[in-house]
Amino acid sequence: MPTQTVHMAVYDTLADWEVGAATAHINRPLWQKAPGTFQVRTVGRSADPIITTGGMRIVPDVVLADLTPAASAMLILPGADTWEAGELAPFAHKAREFLGAGVPVAAICGATFGLAKEGLLDKRAHTSAAAEYLAYSGYSGRDSYLDQAAVLDGDLITAGPTAPFEFAREVLRRLDVYEAHVLDAWYRMFGQSDPTGFAALSEYEAQRTTASG
């Protein structure tokens, strides 16, 4: 299968912890249905480096103006301190373009505020840090808010800031990276510290090794 690119937005104060589980396991071939099918590339407003909240320096692979839905399998939008001020509105505009083209968008924490201001959550099931938080955006989607860690509604994934593994689970689900029972085991292991998840993943890996040998 040809490699598909998942684009992750990068900007100053990006919340490192919110997206690491998703991007790491998109890139990691272990347990995947079709190893090597996906790669993650970063997209910035310009080609200038950004500094994350954790102090990591990232040089964008792609400039936002050059990104098209046709070249992407998904757009991931992390939280950052500047979403509420509107500084990252161009990324919300790009999310509208992606959703209009039927390409998935995954937003977590502050990025959900940006999508709310863009009007993209008015009629889609969604979540965030809290319903009251999104209310400050002035959006009209309160009736579509779900008090859940992460929500998948068609091509849109939303999550709150304390749900990086639930967010990753829905991203991996929408991209169809793992078989359903593997995704369940993956979440039990990483999201719930459940040793049965590790056992199931180890068994799956051993079965694949035997089958390929």
C-alpha cells in the first residue's frame, strides 16, 4: 500500500503531551495492519522553527498555505496557549477546508476552541476541556457537546487536555491503523495500564511472526 501522510500542526506553545501518543503510534509499524502505511509530517504557518511548551524545537516540514486535503490522510491540531486569542485561526480555516473535502481533522484541548470559533462544532458531536470553556468562543454547538474524554463524529475527532490516549485511540481508529481487537489491547495497555493489553499485543505479535515465517 502507498504511504499516506498525516499532518500535525506545529506552533509555539504546542502542548507536547497531548499528541505524542497518537503521532508515535502512527509512525510506529509494530502491531499495525499494514506496517509503514502512514507517516507523520509537521505543518507550520511558516518554515520558521517553533518551540513547544516542553521546550522542543521543531522545524515544520510543510507550510500551511501549501497544504491541501488531497495530500493528507488527516490533520491533527494540538492545543496551545494562543488558540483562544485567535492567533491560530488559519489552522481552523484549514480544518474547514479539510472537513469540506472529507478528510479527517483531530483537535485536542485549545484546538477545539479554535474549531468552535470557526463554527465547525455547531452541528457535530464533540467534546473539549469543559462545556463552559467552549461557551466562551460564542459558538452555537452547546447541544452537541458530550461530556466524554474523546469523541469521534464522522471525520471529526475532539478531546480534552487530559485525554491523550483516548485522543490517540480515536485517531488510530479513524485511520484504521490497527485491527479492532489490537486497538482495544493497545488502549488497555497504554491508556489503562492493564497488563492484559500487553499480553494480547504480545500474542498478536507472536502470531504474526509465526505466520510470516
